[in-house]
Amino acid sequence: MKNPWVVGGVIAAVCIALAIFYAIPGIVHPLTFSGKPTDPAIKHVILFAVLAVVALVGARFAANSRPGAR
């Protein structure tokens, strides 16, 4: 893996896009099992936002652990 920041950034961007998708009311959200499928799924929004942060933190640690990285 040449640059862990690219991988972490792509994963974080996908997670943020999914968080925004689940926050929009009026759209049918898959994987929402409680309530109406068109209501915003706040738990999903929080989950994907946390996963985006975890992806960036993981990229930071992966970039720091490479030999010769400074």
C-alpha cells in the first residue's frame, strides 16, 4: 500500500456519503428495520460518521507505522 491516507480518505468519504444519505428524510433507506423506511435513521448517521473518523485515525496510524515514514 503506497499511501494509507488515500485508502483512509476513500473509506471516510464513502462513510460520510452514506451518513448524509441516511440523514435525508423522504428517501427509502435500506437496512432500516424500525419505524418508517422514509424517516431519517439517526443511528445509521452516527454509525457512519464514527466509521469515517475511525478510517481517518486508522490511516494516520498506518502512515506513521511505515518504515522510513516521518
